[in-house]
Amino acid sequence: MTARPKARDWGPMLEQSARLLEDRTGADLDEWNRRVRDTGITDEQALRSWLEGQGVTGYPQMMLVMERFGYPDFLLASADELIDGQYRDREHLRPILNAVLAAAAGVGDVTVQARKGYVSLVAPKRTFAMVQPTTKDRVDLGLKLPGARPGGRLLAAKSLPHGNVRVALTDPSDVDGEVVHLLERAYDANS
């Protein structure tokens, strides 16, 4: 079996936001934090308005607001801490995640991104699948499969953040050849 890829946390996104800030404004994060402190602004909406007036929008603005008012715990957590939190009250489902990650490692250049409530599987261009412990007895594998419709093992993915269809998994053995083929199709469609 292929080794499971290492999961990433929010760190790379925050690093990219800091690079965007400097690229767009010519000033680094430390300089912007000084500027924000010097304004004396103590209200989030007022800070957002001020930053927008300075030409700071999008992810760089979000980061500076969090630098000033605090980051949510999940953005500071490691990938392992995020995944542990997802499975804290359902450890018996963790082997299903491990089976999906091992299968995903064999489909191509996959980046695993741990989030607060799910794990994203990212192809070189975009997310192609996600794994979410949806209930105490089931993990859902959401897939971005253009044109795919519910039928057979493919179910509607109405409540998942990524994917148009999903496969319900209740045991690691559910990650069989058919699921691997679906992962390959989703990877290819999003690469």
C-alpha cells in the first residue's frame, strides 16, 4: 500500500497571504502590523475600512484583521491537531480516513490539507475530493466529478463543502477498487 501523504495545516495559506501583502503593497507583515497599531483602531469593521482605503483587500486584509484581533484556534492548530479534533469522539472512523489518504497517494501529486471539519485532497490545480466524518458511524468522501450524478454508490453531496457527489464509507474496506477509480477520475478532472 502507498504511504499516506503528510497533511498540511493553514500555515501555507497564511504565508501566501503575507507574500501577497508584500507583493501588492511593498511593505511586509511587520510593517503593516506597526501601521495598524499606529492607527489606534479598536473596531474590526473600522480596521477593514481603513485597510481597504490603503488598498489592502482579500486574504491580506483578513490576515491583518486577525493579526490585530486574534486568530481563530483552528488557524493556529497543526494538521494533526485538526484531524484529531475531527475524530475525537469517533476514533473508530479514523482508519477510514487513513485508507482514503493511502488510496489518494497513489492517484498522483496530491496535497492533503487539514481543515477544522474535513480534510481536502488537492490536485495541482484545485481540490478534487474531501473526507469528512459526517456522523458517528460514517465518513463521507466528497468528489468533484463533472457531470456525475447520484446513482449506485454515488450519492448527492448537498451538505459537503467540496464535491458534487459523495460516497458513504463505514469501514476501511469500503475504500475498494471502485473508490480508487472514482478518486482517479476526480483527480484527472481537476488536474
